[in-house]
Amino acid sequence: MSASKKTLSHPKHLTILGVKYALKVVPGLSDSGANGICNQRTKQIFIDASISGDDFWWTLVHEVGHAIEAEGSINQALPPEVFEIITDLFGKVISQNFDVTYKKVGKK
């Protein structure tokens, strides 16, 4: 990583419909053709370390959509191809309309 590249701050865990998902930023994920992966079985979201800015947040929102798909049992009602399109569009709409920054929440 070059000195000029800004490191993104992000939470280590996300709560998705009451279920805790680990958020892991890992190198080399995009080598497999994906910038992010949501493992619904292990409750982990992986984001490629090489992406940043809007691409990072768009990918995160997209993968959160897959977690919502699992935890909300939407995957039982829609074919995977349809939900992939929905999560893709949802991520794009959020990144186009909101200046997304990480807000730390927790116990007071």
C-alpha cells in the first residue's frame, strides 16, 4: 500500500437483523472475480483490500444485502439471480445518493 492511499475505517462486526456478522477486509479476493463475498453460513462478509472509496461502500452494501437475504429468509422466496440484481441495484442507489461514512455505535 502506498503512503498516499487512505486506509478506510470500518467496523469489525455488523448486526444484520439481530445476527452478528464479522466484516473482514482481505487481500486477493478480487483475483477470484469478486470484490466481496457474504458467507451466510459462517456469518462473515469479506471485502477485497484493494478497493476503496465508493467501490468499498458499494461492495459492502451489496454484501449486506446478501446477509439480509439470508437472515430475512428472502432466499426462500426469490431465485438467487433475482436477488443478485436487487442487491447490485441497492448498492448502486445507496452509493449514488449518500455520502456514506462509518459511525461507531455501541454501549454508552
